[in-house]
Amino acid sequence: MNTTPAIRLTGAGCRFGHHQALSGVDLIVHEGERVALLGASGAGKSTLLSLLNGSIPATDGVVEVFGQDLAGLSSGRLRALQRTIGTVSQRLDLIEQVRVLHNVNAGRLGSWSLLRAVGSLVWPRPDDQIRSALHRVGMEWALHERTERLSGGERQRVAIARLLVQSPGLILADEPVSSLDPTRATETLDLLRAPAEKATLMVSLHQPELARKHCTRAIGLREGSLVFDVPIAELTDALLGDLYALT
Ligand SMILES: Nc1ncnc2c1ncn2[C@@H]1O[C@H](COP(=O)(O)OP(=O)(O)OP(=O)(O)O)[C@@H](O)[C@H]1O
Ligand SMILES: [Mg+2]
């Protein structure tokens, strides 16, 4: 049995200038867990997700993903690891001026040869994989739409479709349903479980009821520190009250 955790943080922290955005985070997440990341605005949720996908280096402690210490990896090995990590960032990181097809196609370029990837960047093929991903997010109609014309919720769904074609082992999703109506939000969180049955999910959410419905575990961040880490059944209103209380 493979016991290497998907994620292991040991005393992990991140400082921006004089501001300590995250400090002393110890966390182990095993394959297949679905972890809700909760906390008020500015608590450090996006920073934590950025440490995990290697887009920001930790300034303290150790960040390991699938047993690999990110700080010790060459840029080539880091890129290879990043291909197995699917990120839906809070900004979505879609290319605005191109068609939806191009943005969804971008999810699979990392697993292709350079030649095939470059060719497909210029002329992506709307094949079954892309159509099916768009169909699953209810956006098949938008295949040839220009991305900049879409609403906020539609763009979030395109970002999820891009993730579906990447089929990552670890999914890091930063408020992926913030612009969606309640029905779409539930559907979309269901989809985040779908790319691979054993995929590990860490998702930041501002709605505890969605965490209860879709996740197996909840962690709470407050002013950059981990203040609770509980199985989802133990996510009480009291914990949430403390988490969001104004200081
Ligand atoms: N690149 C950066 N440079 C300087 N400060 C930053 C940077 N990124 C984040 N911070 C600061 O770090 C703290 C944590 O920010 P972060 O974006 O992780 O919060 P968050 O929990 O994701 O909040 P939200 O719910 O509003 O998205 C904030 O005080 C923020 O201003
Ligand atoms: Mg954030």
C-alpha cells in the first residue's frame, strides 16, 4: 500500500516583506481526502494553495507533494510535478482573447510532446475529450465563444473543464464556486471529485454548508495559522464562529 501522503507541510510559512501571511503550518493529507480550506478574507488560503502548487516558494519549513520536497526540485522536475497538480486559481488564469476551446485545450498540453503541444496551441482540435469536459460543466455550447464574453460563473466552469482534461492527481481549487448559483456550485464541486476517483482535493470555500456536503475534512486558517483540522462531521458552528469572529 502506498502510504506517501499527497501533501505534507512541516512548519510551513510564507512571508511577503514584513507581512507573515502564513506561519507554522503542519499538515498531512492522504490520497483521496477532500479537504475544505476555510477562513476569513486575508487568512492565507490562497497563499497556502500557492505554496502547494509551487507557484510561491515557502519562506519557512518544508512543503512536500507526493513525497517530493518542492524546494529541492530542479525547475524541470518541479514542472513535471506541477503537471500532476490541477489548479483552479481565484483569478482563474484564463486567456481572455481566445476561444473557450483554446483554454480547455491548455489543460492537456503538459502531457503532450512539445511539437504536438505547440501545434495544438495554434490549432486546437475540438475532439471528444474537450467536448465531453465542456458538456460536464454545461458549457458545450461555448466551445467557439471568445472567453472574454463569458460571465463570471461561465468562466469558472471553463476553468473546471480545463482541469477535467488535465486529470490531475491533486486538485487545488481556490474559491472555484464563488460566482455560481447554488445548484451550479453543488454540481461543480461534484465534478471536482470526478477527474480521478483517488484524486486528492483541497478547496477553499466561503460556504461551510458546501464544505459539509462535499468534503471529508475541514481545516481553518486564521491570520496565517492553522486553528483547527477536523473530520467534516466535527465542523461545528462554534468552530466557525471563532474562525470568522472579527478581532
Ligand atoms: N503577493 C503578495 N504580496 C504581498 N502580500 C500578499 C501577497 N499575497 C498575499 N498577500 C497578503 O497575505 C495575506 C493572505 O492573503 P491570501 O490571499 O492568502 O488570503 P485569502 O485567505 O486567500 O483571502 P481571500 O478570502 O480574500 O481570497 C493577506 O494579508 C494578503 O494581503
Ligand atoms: Mg484567496
